[in-house]
Amino acid sequence: MGAGRLVRIVVSAALLTIIGTRPEAIKMVPVLLALEKHPGFESRLCLTGQHPGLRESVLAPFGIIPDIELACRRTDEALTTLTSVLVQQIGAVIAEHKADRILVQGDTQSAVAGAMAGYLHRIPVAHVEAGLRTGNLSAPWPEEGNRRAIGIFADLHFAPTQVAHDNLLREGIEAERIHVTGNTVIDMVRLAERKLRPAGRGLGLAETAEQFGARRVLVTCHRRENWGPVLEGLCGAVAELAADGAFHFDFVAHPNPDLRARINRLLGGGSGIDIHDPLPYLEFLELADGADLLISDSGGLQEEAAALGKRVLVIRSETERPEGVEAGNSAIVGTDPAAIVAAVRHSAELSPLTRSDETPFGDGRAADRIVACLRGEHFH
Ligand code: UDP
């Protein structure tokens, strides 16, 4: 960096957005909708295919239709194969479509491949949800490394929070290139609310625990490092708590069929436990909103918990989202089954949190800020 160096940020007109997985789709819907409102942009959406079914489960309810659909589906465990196929295929799309800016979100293989392909084609890259760090390259793996690498390729960094902004600044990125926008997932929760309410559904309308007869707990577990003994321990904790009758569990499985089979084997048929297939976004959010407590290793759910005014027990030993912990929405409980059981029981003694429009992750207006930046308008 160095004082006096001129920072030039190219104002874009033809954008190519790369989306590979569920969280990227969820968090980019508000940005894609905000881009549609501005006729100055030619905006194209490319789905890489890393996660199947995003068109129906996330995009269609918001009227978003992808322009390009690749088939970079992961068929084996080799991330190197997936990543190299992604770079190659996204590179071909960039060459064909003459974008003047690439937009990527988050920390997946599609995001890092999109950023690298953009860089190698000398097309500027903007990174949505930039600057999250645990400081530990092994957790989350490979996401921590992916996110750092994207930080190197990108010339515009949309940091969801001041903490993320400061992380980027510490890594030597020029302040002019970093914009604190809020996290677009908060925008998405608010968009979902506006969709569900007129249909008389969900979000604030769910049965209370008293009506339901037990405290409802929503569980998800999908991180690669948690697939083995951690999942087993978590299922043991869930079975123990469900046996009390005081808690009802909705365990929402991940699209990975091995993981689903393992959850079925460990918990299937247990009373007080429903195992669900992965749910379309709006249904999942309704279920989360109806829950008294969330247990998860997901990143996005920590942010959504803040938007919904819920508590989430994070089954990890660290988080790149410390803002939720500080605000009292997230508690890092680790992966020890006894600690999980104790934390769930303890949660029943706490008074419910209140829901607020302002969250530590944003205020629901991140997408407009991002689009304003892409239009060359500056704000801080
Ligand atoms: N989600 C969903 N359907 C489900 C489970 C989760 O739409 O059945 C959403 C959830 O609301 C959150 C996102 O998927 O926004 C989380 O994705 P995931 O857990 O795959 O990844 P992470 O958040 O850890 O990146």
C-alpha cells in the first residue's frame, strides 16, 4: 500500500455474478434484485452447478433466472479437481461474455475459482462478504484459505462489518477499496419476511413452545470437519435430550447423501425428533423462526439468528462471526456432547431475545450499498 498511491476503481456496467452453492445464492439474491432496479447495468448470473437445485430452492421464489448454468458438480472428494474444473469453465464464460466486472460471494470453491478466473482474465473482481477471518487456516477448511485468496484477487471488498473491514485493513488492503455494507443475508431475511407475510405464513406467526408442548430446537450440521465423531456426538446429545420430552428436534439434513444416511442411522425413528431433507430457503427460514433454539455449525445461520432474534449454539471451537457472540445471539459450545446437552438445558432458563431491525451483521440495506458502490458512488 504506501502513502500517496492512487487507487483507481473501475465503474462497472457489465457484471457477471458467479454462484456455486446454497449460501452464495441466498446471500446474492438481494444484490441481484438491487442490480435489476438499475438499468445502467447489464447483469448476468452464472451458476456453476457446485450445489444442484439452487434455481428452484432459492432463486425462483424471487423471480431470478440464471443466464448461464455450468455443470461443475463435485463427484469425488478431490477439491483440486473441482477447483480446476471451476477455474477452467468460469474462465470460458468470462471469455465469451465480455464482462467488465466479476462478482463473487463468500468463501467457496466457486467463489475462489471465479475470483481467480477474473484475475487471470484481467477483469476486476468484487468480493461480497469480504474480510471474515478465524485466523486459522484449518478451521474452517478450506473456506478460510479461499476467503483470504479472494481478498488478494479482488479490487473491491464489501465487508459486512467493521470487524471484517479491520481484518482486511490489517492485511494491507487499501482503505478506499473496502466498504462496510452490512451482510446481505440480513436483507434476504427481510425479503423473505415480506414474501411470507402476505401468504399468512411464518416469521412471527409460528406456534410458541407452550402451544407446541416442548421447546423446539432446529439442528443443522454440515461442515466437513464435523462429519465423523462430531456428528455422532451431536446425534447422541440430541437423542438424550429428546428422551426427556422437554425438547423437540427438527434435524435438517444437508444435501450430501452420505451425511443424510448417517443422520438417519443415528437418529431415525427416535421420538421427539424429525429428520428433514434439505428445505427450500423460505421453508427453512419459517422453521428456524418457529424454533426456540438453533444448533448449528453453519455460518449463515449465525447471521440469520441475529435477524430473527434467536439464540444459536455454534458447534465449533471458533467462529469468523464474533459479532453474534458479542450480541448474545451466538454461543460457541464446541463439539463435546456433554457440553451441548448442558447448553441446551441451560437455554431453557434464559429469557427470549428480542428481534430488532438493526443487527450486528447489518440493517437489511447491504445490497443497495453494494450497488451504489458498483455505480461509482462512494459512502462510508
Ligand atoms: N438453508 C436452507 N435450507 C436448509 C438448510 C439451510 O435454505 O435446509 C440455508 C440457511 O438459511 C442459511 C444457509 O442455507 O442461509 C446456510 O448454508 P450452509 O449451512 O450450507 O452453509 P454456511 O452458512 O455454513 O456457509
